[in-house]
Amino acid sequence: MKVKNNALKINLADNVAIAIREIKKGEPVIIDDTEMCVAAEDIPASHKIALEPIAVGRPVVRYGEPIVVATDDIAVGQWVHLHNTRPVEG
């Protein structure tokens, strides 16, 4: 049986993926038919999930560019959203 992708990674430099449907806690995060990690919590559709640890103060990278900065340490598989990020100061 073919595994169905449930997330999308836009750029090789990205440290997050985008859920293409809701991903439940404990469910594998699958990109390009490869299990990347396991969801540490429920991830809503169209939201970001960490593919690698992101330390507080480090950028969240999407499209190969920093889009926000972590305000808390973010573990692999965690939901990345307003509760644990802030805008990049320019």
C-alpha cells in the first residue's frame, strides 16, 4: 500500500513543513513518501510543523527564508504558530 503524503516541504533549507491536512498527535509526518518525524501534537491543516529542533531566538525557515523567530524551544514534530514565534525584526 502506498503511503499518502500529509505535509509539504517547499525548500531544502526549510526547517518546517506545511500540513496538507490535519495531522493527529502520534501520526507520522510524511513528505515525498518518506516519514520525516512524528507529530508531537495535533497540527491543523495548512499549519507549520517543525522538522528539526528550533531553539529559542532561531529563525523558522520556509521558502528557504526566515519567516518568524522562535520564542520558545520548538521540538521536532511540534506545531509552529503564533504561540511559539514572533515576527522577524528587520
